[in-house]
Amino acid sequence: MDESPEQAVPPTFGEVEAEETKWPKVIGIISLIYALGGLLCQGGVAVSTALGDAIARFFGADITTPVVLKAIGIMVALTTFAAGVVMLAGAIKLLRRRRSGPSLLRKWVVMRIALVLIGVVVMVLTGPAQTQMQRSMLDFQNDLARERGQMDRIQERTDDELWHTAMLQGGIFAGIFAIYPVFLGFWLSRKKITAEVEQWG
């Protein structure tokens, strides 16, 4: 039986490669999970930042978040939430092997790395405010330990020690948050990957 013209035409190299490669599915699923998790986390951060003092007072903690940190926290959460929406759209399009998927994800990479760098700068500039908040938290913990007779849990730390701890923790988190964006940006910039994406619709 003769084959129809469509059956007789072999697929192009690009079409075969697009069907055989698994990275769009793997990267797409990881990015989708990353985006959904980030959206939930940032939504929670925005709410907890806005209502953090009220929640602390409800549990009997006399902790006050400096206004500057509260404002910055809400702004960063909302900006990161917007970046997460871009990533979510890019992940979905990548799973569908749409050319716009990697493009959106590359935009997310730029946004995310920029946010990490801005976050580091802001962290340093707001050092005094962060120290003030750390001090109020430490004082509450020490007062609670005294009330319970747990004198061995009382911590005496200077403002410099609190500042260094805050900077160290912030630097560690910044490094962690930069891992996937850097990897994704590097992966999507590879010539082999960009050549394959050009074959998509």
C-alpha cells in the first residue's frame, strides 16, 4: 500500500530533537513548582509583614517592626509576587514548547537576580532598623526565659553581634535565592537550547 505524501516526508532534524528532548518538561515542572511555591510564600510574607506586630501582641510578644522594614518588606513581597507570575506563565508555555516560554523565563531570571542584588543593598542600608528589631525579639525571648526560670537560655548579645548575625543570615538567603535563577539563565542561554527553541511554534 502506497504511503500518502505526508507519511512519506521524514521529519526534520529540529522536529525530531524537539520530540526527543526532555529538558522542557523537567525545567518546566521545576519552574512551575518554584513559581507556585514562591507565589504562596510571598503572599504569606506580605500578610505577615503587614500584620506581624498584631500577631506578636496576640501571643504576648512586645515586638515592633520598624516602619521602614515593614514598608520595604511589603514592597519586596509584591514585586517578587509579580516576578512569580511571569515565571508561572513562562513555565506553562515551556511545558507546551512555546517559543515565548524561555523568553519569559529569561525575563524572570533578570528580575529575580536584580531583586536579590537590590535586597542585599537594602539589607545593608537598613542595618540599624534590623538591629532594633533583633534587639526587641531577643529581649522578649530573655524575658520569657526569666519568667520560666530558664536562666541558661538567656542570651546577652551586643548590637554589633546582632547586626553581623542579620547580615550573615541575609547573605546566606540571598545566595540560596540566586542559585536557581543563575542556573536557569545559564541553561536557557546555551546555543544548543536556543537553537532548539527556534524550532518551536
